[in-house]
Amino acid sequence: MIAAHETQTACEPAERAPQPQRWVNRYADLGPAFFTRLRAQALPDPQWVAVSASTAALLGWATEGADGADILGPQALEALSGGTPWPGCDPLATVYSGHQFGAWAGQLGDGRALLLGELVTPAGPMEIQLKGGGPTPYSRMGDGRAVLRSSIREFLCSEAMHHLGIPTTRALALVGSALPVRRETLETAAVVTRVAPSFLRFGHFEHFAHHGQSEALKTLADFVIEHHFPGCLEAANPYAALLEAVTRRTAELIADWQAVGFCHGVMNTDNLSVLGLTIDYGPFGFLDGFDPGHICNHSDHHGRYTYANQPRVGQWNLHALGQAMLPLIAGDGEVDEATTELALAALEPYEATLQAALRTRHRAKLGLASAQDGDVALADDWLALLAMERTDHTIAWRRLADFTPADPHPVRDLFRDRAAFDAWAGRYAQRLALEGSPDVERAARMKLANPKFVLRNHLCESAIRAAQGGDFSETQRLLKVLERPFAEQPEHAAYADFPPDWAQTLEVSCSS
Ligand code: AMP
Ligand code: MG
């Protein structure tokens, strides 16, 4: 006999869509200076390309037992392809400005993003945003669309970064359509649904500061403090405290990027999140061979956003944010030398936070449980070794987990200059002897700090090519692999292999 509660579970449909009462639209309450209300333009004949069950679970949606890309159901397909929004949503595009490639770019804003609203979830209110839902008043010359190619990249990388433990906006769903979109060639349109506690960028602050809208600037800062940094209210100057909190989060985030070999590619101030999340995946790339001067964005002609420059650019962007926040920090008074000093003091922890975060991450990656003099040099010299031979970043770190002084071969074999490797490995072996932890334990620890699977460009490219031919299975399979980047997954060993030769000629630009 079936127990009563089981009967009930079987009869009641699981909640797969948000209920109207679960939407709060706090940003919409800020007033018209901050956004324009509008509807998306629906994609014709939308199809699910992929859905992240893990992001759905974050939202409290029941997907258990459901399988495939259609786990969210037809009503969600309608809403997440830019069709009729769910009851309770108050869709809008926000306005922001920013510095692009170091120069003031003026007003930008959500040119192809639409905030549906904030959904109350077990993890707190989450903004649900469509990207690629058609033009907005901030589209400038753009068509408001996103192509399937770049949407697959954003969808997969958002989820990959999350599962690597790196703060990021999430991706819930990817919907495709035959709608043609013109880029260098004719491509097809897609919409990614992104999820984050907030999509606010440094550029939102810059916008109101640049236009001298001090009331709006204060409203924005108070909103951010109230909902995201309430601890700042305790400080003598809450706005300086906010700047310092953003400084620390940004430093931690960039340390995360450096440690995993992630290159953002377009670190303009409108692409830096106030919450310290990785945001706006465009021409990003994970390093294959370790080249600190690597430029992942084909449109970055001067190499402003190389891997090695990311820490300095983060600091530059924070200074732009600090500049925008000066009137807030000054309060009722004039912006004077004392204000500047307060702002500089708030920015000051950047370098030390970043270096400390990098040291912590490198120590974990080297399998060192304690901190000793010489650890920084050991990590730096290892990276210098990788840089010298352009050794594969992900594979080298992962293989180091299985290094033992008695059997250095799997990692030693990666280097042509065996003498240089042996010299470093001798120091590493001495350092490991000071730790005294058994090799197997250290290897297990290191495998939790050195991912086996990252979203290499060529993996993404293969998924894109299949999807462009109508086969979404590779995108879905790659998502599953990237959800467990630290696990061995021997059945997916090919995804952890060296990139093929054709990967070297792949070019990624801002065109998306
Ligand atoms: P990005 O640097 O790619 O994050 O975008 C910079 C600015 O350009 C933002 O304001 C985007 O909303 C806008 N943008 C980029 N592509 C498009 C597009 N196809 N249509 C409208 N706006 C766009
Ligand atoms: Mg952007």
C-alpha cells in the first residue's frame, strides 16, 4: 500500500516556477533615475539548450528526478526566452556608465540585459536577469541580442567558476532560437538567464557621480549598504567602509582568478561587480600554457587586460570607484584633502589583501598546511618555471599533487629543462619534509585546490560547433563535467587533456 504522504507527493506537481508572491522588486522601488521599465522581445520558437539544475536548486526550484534541458517546464521557457514574464516580475533595464580600456566611455547601461525582478529564494533575494532579450534605451548601436556562441560561453563559464569556488554571477538557463543575428557572420540568437544577489557594477556609481546626481548616488550607496553590506553602517564613515569592503572583495576575487589561470578579458569598470563577483563573460579564457602576458581578448590591442595585469587593473578600477564615491565620503561637507585621504585609506588594503590571498591559495595548491619562510619564493619560482616553458598551467598544478621525491616523473616529464625542474623539485621536496604529512594525504588535499577540469577555449568551441549544428548534448555534458572540477572523473579524461593544436589558432573577441 502506498503511504498517504507518498500519494500526495506524486500528485502535487513540484514547484518548477516562481510564485507571484515570491518576487520583490527592490531596485524598481529606487525610482526612474535608475532604470527604464520595459518588456523583452521574445525569441521566436525558443528551445532549451541547457539548464543548470544546481542554479535551479539555489532558487529553491524542485528539479529532482527531472532530467534533460527542459526540467524547468514550458512556462519557464516562455519567461526565459523573453516572452510573457511571470506574474510579480517588474522588468527593467538599469543605467550605468564606465571606463572602457582606461578611457571614460560615458553612458552604457543594460543594452541587452533585462532584470525580471528579485526572486525570494532560500539563499535570499536573487536578481533574475535575461541577457539577449532585445534592445533597451541603453543599447546604443547594438541590437540587444546575444549570439548562441557567446551565450554558451557565458552559461558554461558562470557555472564552471561557481563550482571552482570562485564568486560569480550564476547561469540558470540557456535558450536558443533560429532568429538570425548579424556579427562578423550571420549567427543565431540566444538568451542566458543570469542570477546574482545583485548585478550592480562600479559603473553604476560612476554614472551618478559623473552627472553630479548626488542624491541618486547616495540612494544607490544606501541601497547597496542596506542589502549587501549592512556591517558598514557601524563604521564612522559607512561610505568609506563600503569602498573598503568592495576593495577587499575585489582583491580576493582577482587572487582567485590568478590562482586558477583565469583571464577576464574586458575588465572595464562597467564589468566589475560591486559584490566582488565575476561578471560579464565575454572574451575570457583559461590559460593553457602558462603565459603571464597572455591576452585573451583579440580586440585588446595594447594588452591592457593581460593575465599578469589583472591585479593592477583591479586596483585602477577601484580608484575609479573611489573617485566616484568621494562626494559620499565627504558627506555634507566639500570634497577636500581629508576626503581623499579617507578614500585612499579605504583603497589601501588592496595590495596586501591580494598578496595574502594569493599566498594562501598558492600554499594550498602546493599542499603546504603550515606557513614557512620561503613559501612565497617557492611558489613564485614554480610559476617562473611554468612561464619559461609555457607549461600547461592546469595540468602542471594537478600533476604536482602526485609528485613524490621518489617518483617525480609525471610532473618532471612536462619540462624540457629537466635540470631546472630538478633544482626546484629538490627545494620542494625539502619543504614537504618539513610538513611531515603523508604523500597520499597531501595529494588528496592538493586535488581539492588544483582543478582537473577548467573551461578551456577549445572545449567550449567544440560545444559551440555542435550546438550551432543543432546538437546541444555536448554543452550539457560539459556542464556536468565542470560541475565537478576537482573530481577525477576518469571517464571524462579527454576533457582534462592538453589542448589540441587547433586550439592555438582560436581567437575570441568582444563581438558577442
Ligand atoms: P560589455 O563590455 O560586452 O559587457 O558591454 C559593454 C556595453 O555594451 C554594455 O552597455 C552592453 O549592454 C552593451 N552591449 C554589448 N553588446 C550589445 C548588443 N548586442 N546590443 C546592445 N548593447 C550591447
Ligand atoms: Mg558588460
